[in-house]
Amino acid sequence: MSEKTAVVLIDFLNEFVHPDGKLAKNGYSDYVMKYGVQRAIERLLAHARSNGDLAVNVMAGFSDNYVECPEDSPLSPARSGMAP
């Protein structure tokens, strides 16, 4: 493994990137599809792993009722107007 190389994915969550995600209506899913973001990430991760580089996926996680989610977060039911 390279001592200096890591790929870090932060909050690449279905709520943002999947067409059925809570924030799909904000255009994130369309952007991912239009610009091939998921395929580019898959290639990047495959390349990193084939080189023995570290791959880290950092994800936010919440209970079903989103009690840990800050109220000002776009994922917050209070802000989005959507039930969890």
C-alpha cells in the first residue's frame, strides 16, 4: 500500500444520489447520472484498490426517526417537510 495515498468518499448517500432519495428532487441524482459520477467513483476506487491504496467511505447515519440529524440539515424531516 502507498504510504501517502487514500481515497476518501464523504456522504455519498442514497438520500442524495439515488433517484428515490429524499434530496433527489434537488437535482443531485440528475447530476450524478448526467456526469457519470457513480461510474467515475467506481473506476477511482478500483484503481486505488489495485494499487493497494486506502479507500475510506465516511457516511452519516441516522435512526429511522432521524433524532440525531440536526434540524438545519437538508435531510432533516423538519427542514424538508417530509416524514422520516
